[in-house]
Amino acid sequence: MEPIGGLLGLLILIADIWAIVQVVKSGADVAIKVIWVLVIVVLPVIGLLAWLLFGPR
């Protein structure tokens, strides 16, 4: 069971890194970028889902 958990963790890490890169590349205000990056780092799964739903376009 442990390899599945490790793989899931790795996929979440990759998705979070991708989301952070997308936030940094976005045209949003710097303060908004910092807030989104912090949310994604502190709450990896919830932050990623929130960014996907409500993040800067």
C-alpha cells in the first residue's frame, strides 16, 4: 500500500509545482500571486483545487 501513497504524493507535488509556476507566470497582481502560492504550499490539495476553480486566469 505504501508505493501507492508515495506515487499519489509525488503526483500532488508535481501538480502543485505546475500550479505555482502558472501562478507566477500569470498577469495577476504580485500580492495576489503571493497569496495563491502560499495557499498552494500550505494546503497542497485544497489549495490546488481552489486555484483551479478560483485562481487568476
